Amino acid sequence: MSTVSVFSNYGMKAAAGIFAIAATFGTVATVRAETGNGDFRAAVETSIDQEMRLPHSMNNKRHGVATVAVTIDGAGNVQSTHIVKSSGYGSFDQEAIRTARTVTYPASGKNRTVAVVLGFNEKVKTHAQVEGRALVAAWAKDQRVLMADKNATAQPDS
């Protein structure tokens, strides 16, 4: 099992790389400024390290990186999760969703969507984190547009 630039896992834990952040209602730079010294990121990384497991059916020859869009409320509660880029293996993707749902996210006082980029038997490289941020930012924007369209069509004609 490989290690990752952020932390290492041993035993049946999967190698996990994280963490690209993209805001639901802002830019990546805004969220980075909000998180400042990385306390949010560090807390989430620690929680991922404790939660993530390599699926038992997968051997060490298989590897992949999954990107999950995780929408959390201001109290840090998970509101939704969505795979925005598959690892190529259903069991890895299922574990990525399970992990993203069970991770502890610090309260920030704001709703936000974050990208969680998880590597299974593979180091998560910088380009995967950058791509994860972009994918989640685009996905979050699409979700806002869909919600706006839905709300507009639900309004009665005046």
C-alpha cells in the first residue's frame, strides 16, 4: 500500500490523499482565506485517516483516485455527497462516499461544498487535487443553476 503526501495509512486503511476545497457560494481563493491556517483541512484529514478503509475485496494491484463533492451546512453536518470523478472501481467509489459521509467536518458557520480527493493504493498528486477543485466547483455551480431553474418554474404566474 502506498503512502500519500498528506499522511500514511497502514493495515486495511487505504492510502488517502486530500483535500481540495471549493466553495458553494464563492471562489476557491475565498475558502482558502476563510480556512486560513488550514485548521479545517487538518481536522478533515485526521478524520479521513481514521475513517477510510480499503475494501476487502480489492487487492493491492488495483488503484484509483475518487473525487467526492461534499456539501456541508454551517454546523459541519453532511447534507449531500456526490461522486464527481470515479476511481474506476465501484467498491472504491462506494468507500469514498461512505468515508465522505462519516468524516467529521468542523463547523464554519456557512454552507459550503468541499472536494474530497481520495487515493486508493495510489498517491494523490497535485494535479488530481487541482482537477478535483475544478470538478467540484463546476458541479456546485450546475447544482445552483438547477435549483434556481426549479424555483423559477415553481413560482405561480402573476
